[in-house]
Amino acid sequence: MGQAPVVYGQSERPPRGDYTRAASDYTCAQNYAAYTETDHDTYRRLYARQSALLPGRASSEFIAALPALGPHERIPRFEDINARLMPATGWQVVGVPGLIPELDFFRLLAARKFPVTDWIRTPAEFDYIVEPDIFHDLFGHVPLLFNPVLADYVQRYGQGGLKADRLGAGEMLARLYWYTIEFGLIREPDGLRAYGAGILSSSGELVYSVESPKPQRLPLTVERAMRTRYKIDTYQPTYFVIDSLQQLFDLTEADFEPLYARLRGLPEYTADGQILAPGL
Ligand code: PHE
Ligand code: FE
């Protein structure tokens, strides 16, 4: 589900996209002529189902920003989205054939370029797809790139990723991405809401994450999120909750280098919150 590049390494299947089309930074032109009527219809139906589920479940910032994606009867053109997105926050979406290596992903984010997979799932994958497709990437991620606070957070995440790579801390930082940008929850005056793209693009998990009594919901701390492993093939057993997007920004402001050093000596948690003995 996640664009989190660690998924690239965890996937047992080769990625689906055609990587021969990609430039050396992994970006490619959106192959708009290749979309079939079925593809456009899949996008339209996914968008309709998902937008009907948003009230009472998606964060108010997300709901406010969603119309900026533009018409949803057909797959949008990246250039049309960029005509609105660039003036709003200086971000742009760029096409990619699918998941890309971690370092290239960080480089694009640091340059305020959000990689969007250009192909869409088949009708048989309507309810669930393992890899991110254009619907996950556009509907899940792009609306909040119109929000100035989240827009800055994602860029700083990319810059932090380049640093984490030098420090050998990529996995810890990938967990923070997973538990915020992909699966984050936010406490609003009217209740719990989702702001993470992996939740917002999934009909099942959008309902589950905010309404089910089963998962554990913890207040976000960077330390706990970085120590918590995650599952890519089930609903999350643990979610981390923030009070505002500004809080997310503030919690991640400090230099992570000393934190990485300290966390290396501490035990990790399983995705469902069991503490693991050191070294397991
Ligand atoms: N503060 C982090 C660092 O020093 C960078 C970062 C910012 C990482 C925001 C994630 C999100 O590495
Ligand atoms: Fe994603």
C-alpha cells in the first residue's frame, strides 16, 4: 500500500510497472494514451466509493483539499494537477512506473516532487492491491500536498531520508513514514479521523481505522513509531494519533541523529505492540 520504499525490498514479486520507460531518476511521462476505458472507469468508481466514505472519517484538512484534485470522471492528467498544485505549495507530481528505490524516492521528495505510479489496478483488484497504483498515490497522497504544513513535512521527510541513509537509519525513518504519511490518525474536535494515504485510499481500512475497537491507538511519539515494526498485508494493529498537522511538524523538527544512536540500543515493538527482546 505504501509508497514507503522499504516495501520495495519486502515485496516478493517483481514490481508490475515497465521500468524501461523511466529516466535515471526513475520518473517517466504519464502514458495517458495507454489508459483504456476500463481504466478510466475503475478510477471513477474508486473515487466515488471512497469519497462517499470520507465524512466523519477523513481529516477535515483532507476533505477540504480533495476538490483540488479536479474532475474525477476519468484519470486526471498530471499536468492539470500540477497547474493547481505548483502555485499552491510549490509541489508537483511526477510519473513513476511503480515503487522506486529508497534513495531516489527521498531525492524526489526533497525536491518537492511527489512520485505517482501511472498505472491503475485491474477490476479484480478493486478492493485490494498490494502495490501502490495511481489511485492510491493521487487520491491518498496528493490532496494533503495542497496543505502548506503537510507539504513542508513531506519535503523535510525527504531531506531527513537522505540524512538517515548516510547514518544507516533508513528503516527507522521508514517506520515514521508508515505511521504518519501512510497510516496516521488525527484527533479532531468531533472525533478521530484519518490523514494517512494508505487509510484514505482503502475502503475497508478507512472504516476500520477510525471505528473498530480492535486496533491499538497511541499518541504519536517519534521514538515509539520508529521502534514499531509494521505489517504491509493486513489492517494495522497499531495506529499513532496526532492532535494537529502542526504537531506532526513540531515533533519531527529536532535533529534525529542523536535519536537514531539512542534507539539502536533499545528493543523494538511488534506491529501489535509486543516488546521484543533486544536483537530479535
Ligand atoms: N528532523 C529530521 C532529521 O533531523 C528530519 C525529518 C523531518 C524527518 C520531518 C522526518 C520528518 O533527520
Ligand atoms: Fe503511499
